Amino acid sequence: MKLNINAIPVDILAIGVHPDDIELSCGGTLLKHIAQGYTVGLLDLTRGELGTRGNAELRTQEAMNAAELMGAMFRIQLDLADGFFNYEKAAILKIINIVRSSKPKLILANALSDRHPDHGRAAKLTADAVFYSGLQKISTFDSNDKEQERWRPKQIMHYVQDHQLEVDLVFDISDVMEQKLKVIQCFASQFYNPLSSEPVSPISGSDFFDVIKAKNKTYGRAVGVEYAEGFNIVGPVPVKNLLESLF
């Protein structure tokens, strides 16, 4: 899968500041929706060049492999600086451009707060860009220099990352848990390898995949399923039928 410049319309746009954020945190949710016939696009704000292991080129290749295995319609990587991206107009406009191109009904974004400071900062940057994407007087243009139409999705939800947060919504991923782990394993440079000479990181331990399963099992237990992913939602969520919104 090649790097794409332009997005195409999808039902769900998942955004992460680092290349493996999406797969680790909401990969199961995306896999299950793809299996149900929905379309998914992926957007990395950076190439993860400050990661303890690997490098930007390797992580990009791993990210594209993961997107292909997942069945995503596209994966786009912006050139924001890992660790040092700023809350600025240029960054916001880049995100707006992808949102307006892909016209998602739902956006999944980084955790509202987390151990890694990039995650919370990216959550704010993304949420604000999604809001501004709906403003008529902010102009952006596609690759053909045609002005884009404004677009604001129905909802933005923030996935859980390292910190075990109290969540507003959980999504059952029990039947795709093993598939989620296979997609995550595409990022082999980041995880346990007894032959690696690179420094140890918080996610390179031999038990890290057990930690992922335990986190998803904890959220699942809260609603009586085996595995689930949790999400936070800022603001009210419109519901047409209370009974149909329940499990």
C-alpha cells in the first residue's frame, strides 16, 4: 500500500499521532466495523520518528502493512514533528484537508490524557481541527486546487491508550481480538525481540501483548463480554431509540 496524498470518502476515520496508536487502541473496533461492511481510513499525524526502536522509514512500512492487513481504504501520514508538533494553523489545516476529503461519519482520535504527552496534545489538536472543518469561512483545497466543502462528522470519540481511564462507551471486540493482535504484530520493530540490540521501551517487554489483552478484558468484563475497547466522548451524544442503543 503506497502513501496516499488524498483521502477518499469513508465511514470512519481513525487518527493517531504515532503510527501504531490506532491499532493498539481501537484496532478491534475498526476490524469489526470493516467486517460489517463499513469503510475505514487511517491518518497518522507523525511518522513516529522519536520512537525508542526502529526509525521513520521502517515504521512507515510497518504502518502500511498493518493498514493493508486490516483492510483500510487508505493510510495517510502527515509530516508533523513527533514530540514537537505545535498547535498552529498549518497543522490544523492539514487535518481539516483530510477530514473534508474523507467525509467520515465518525472520527476516532487519541486519548484525552495519557502517559505520553503527545497523546493528549494530539487529542486536542484533532478535536479542534474537526470542529473547524465544519466552518464555511475556513478554505482548504484538494490536489486539483478545487475548494473543499466544509464537513463535520456526527461524532468524535477518543480511544484509551496507556492509562486505564474511566470510559463513556465500550465496544465488544471479543470475536476479533486475535485478529487485532495479528495487525498489531505488523509493528514488529516496536515489540519484544530477544535478538534485538535496541534499547528497551515500555512496549518492548515480553509480556506486552498480555497487557493489551488484559486491558481489553477489563473493559469487556464491565459489560459482560470477553474483550472490549473503551472510548471517551466529550459532550452529549444524540440517541433516537434508547432500547436499540443498548447491547
